[in-house]
Amino acid sequence: MEEFISSFLNKKNEFLTVEIGTNDLKVARIERRGDEIDVLDLKVVDISRFLEDRIIQELTGIISGFEGLRSPTVVNVIPTNFVIFKNIEIPSTDEKEIKDIIDLQAGRHTPYAREEIILDYVNLGIAHSSYTKVLLVIVKRDVVTKRYDIIKAAGYKSNFAALSAEIISKFYNKSSLKKQSGGPLALVNMDRANMDFIVEHGGENLYIRSVAIMDPEKTSGDTDIKKRIFEGLKGSVESYQSENIEILPDSIYFTGATRRMQGMESEVRSKMSMSNCSIIPQNKLIESGKVANAAVFKTDENVSVLSVLAIPSVIDDLQLNLIPEDVKMRNEIKNKAKLMIMIGTFAMASLLLFCSVFLTNMMFKKLYFQRLKARYAGEIKEANILKQVISKTDDVDLFLRGKGRSLKVLTELFNAIPKEVFMNNVSFGEDSTLVFSGTADSMSRVFTLVTDLENHPRFSNVKVDSTRTRRVEDKELADFNLTLSVGD
């Protein structure tokens, strides 16, 4: 229940995606309507010579020009060339243990201290029975926080920090242009100055490497760029092979800004020993991924905008979130607060609904009772009269049943007392308790009387309250007081 509500809270329809690269600032405003994506605004600015203040100014101006922007999900897209990737094996298959081991050993895979980096990973499955293959993803904390602060300075807080290569890979896998393959395939996203080499299999990214293909200060002309592309492809394949991750891919697909790759399919197949090579321009991939209106925005044909346009389609499928831990914690607390507010609101609404139904039910029952009361008013009056008659009859019956009872009790008591015992005083209470005093010719006669009364079928609980002896004309007498219960 908690996961469903949390998912519902985070599933906004409006997105603001920002990628701040070394050379380009890419900003998009997108709406998600079911499975379809509608690009409302897209801006790409060359920031290769901009300082941070100028980038903030540029981003603020772009966002302020997005009319009607309300409360979007803000995604900070981290360019792949800022990230370090390591394929390692962890001696455990328990998810918690894997996370703890990675956290402890992070320093071995990077020259930075643990507090200087943001760490995440992709679980690639079990290897050698008790080991787990992992794609380790490491980025310097200041790379992410700098971009977070720039977006914040422009007036928005990013909710998610996504990796550019993962966005493009997941988007390709959801598109209708995905090529079916029994083994791994290589997907290469071409951008102005870098290309992302991704080996994926079954929707999982097995290997990621970013390669620089252009130095704006030194490179001129497409010939030198193509040379760098082939060097980067060769180096990526050799690196992948040395990691012994999986079998080599036999198919390679280029997407993104593919202008410089046009007509090179046969050359790639030959030089890279690939059985299949295809060029998928980003506009075709975008159209196949149900992204509308992207074609109307004219951008530099050497710049890939897939990462900022595809994010709404794949955000629910992403495994990596490179947001700083403190920001992640604040977001979790915020989401928990929203969740509690929603649960509280739902509980209050349920309580109000229950009370409304209960009160309505009571009101109808009260009205129904009043109608019944008015309908049978005559019968109720007659019933009250009969009740009074019955009450008087009961009183008379009680009186008649009790009439003469005292005389009967006294008669039976008198018959039960021997002639040697004299009654001096008798009282009969409403609780069927009889108290009497008398005089006997001896104390033994008193005790004999108590025994006789106990054995009498009408009397019980005979108690001697007091006894006293006295002499009268040289004769000893015994005075006594008795209490006993009288049965019916």
C-alpha cells in the first residue's frame, strides 16, 4: 500500500530536464500523457566558454521563458563522461551484503576518498554460484552538487540525478526500433565531443564507457574525428573483452547526433568485426519512442538531445540515482511527509464518510420510528392503560398471596414450641425473618428447641441471639432471643 501511494505521489505529468555538459547546456520541458511524451520546449546552448555564473544566468533565462511551468519533476541529467565505471565481482549473493561490501571497498576503485564520491551500482546477476557481477558507478560528489546548485539557483530543486547513458539505453529498449539479438549488442550514443559506448543485454547495461572524440581547441574537420571514433570504438571493445564480462557483441547501433557516421556502416563492420551495424538518427528513435513535437525544435545536428527528451518515458525503469545522499534523505523525508498527509487525509475522509453514513442511518431510523409512533399512537395509549391495570392486578395478587401468612407462621411456630417454653415477644419482617423471645424452664430446653426448629420443614437458619438465666421462687428459668428464616 505504502509503495503504491508513494509511486502515485511521484508520478507527475510535467518534467523539467537539465543536462549541463562540458560543452552544451540542454534543457527540455516535457509532458507525459500515458505512454506518450509531448515536448513543449527544448533549448541547447553552447557553454564551452561559460563560467558558472553565466551558466546560471543562461539557465534562469531559459526556464523563465517556459510559459506555464508549474511544479515539474526536475531531473538533473549527469553526462556519462563525468562518471567512472568498474565491472567487479562481489563474493556474496545477498543484496544487503553486496551493498555493504561495495560501500567498504569503494576507495579501491577510485583515487578519491569515500566522502568525495557518490556511489551506485547495477546488479548484473550471479556468477560462479556464490559471486555477484556488479557494474559499479562512481561520480565525484562536487560534479553532481555543482549541477544541483546551478539548477537550484535557477529556481528549481532537482528530484532525480540520472545517468545519460542509462536513459538512452533504456529508451532504446522501449522503442519500436529495438533490434532483437540473442546475445549482447553495442549501443553508441554520439554527441558533439563525446560518445557513450554501451554494451547491453536483456535490458541490462553490462558495460559503459565514455570516449572523447573531439577537442574543440585542437580538432578541426571530420577526418580527425572519424579517426578518434574508430580509436574509441576499438579501445572500448578491447576494454570490454579484458573485463571478461560476457561474449563480445556482434551488432553495433549508432544513435544520437549521427551526422558524422552516415555511410560508415560497412567500414564499421569491417574494422570492428561486427556482423551488423545500423545508424539510427535520434529523430527516428524519438519518433519510435512515442515522443511528439521534438522534430519542430531545431538544434545543432552534432548535439544529441536524447538524454533530456527520453527521461519521462524511462524514469520508472532507471536503476541508478546519482543524487547526493543528503538531498536523497531530504527527498525521502519529504515523500514520507506527503505519504503521511495522504494517509491522514484518506483516514479523515473515511471517518467523515462513516460518520455521514452513520448519522444518515440514525436520522432515517429516527424518522421511521416517529412515523411508527404516530401510526400506532392509539395502540400505544391502550397498551399504557393495560400496563397500569396489570400493575394493579399484580399488587392485589401479591396482597392476596401474602394474606394470612403471618397467622400461619405464628400457628406453626406455636405448634413447634413445647409447653415448657413461653413466648414473650414475636416480630415478623418483610424479608421472611422471624425474631422472638421467650422463657424456658432450663437452658437445655432452649437448645432442644433450637434443634427442633432446625429440623422443622418451614424454618431454617435458627440462631440464638442471647440467653440469660434467672431464679424465681427458688426455681431457675432461662430467657432467650432467637432469629430464624421462614420458608414458603
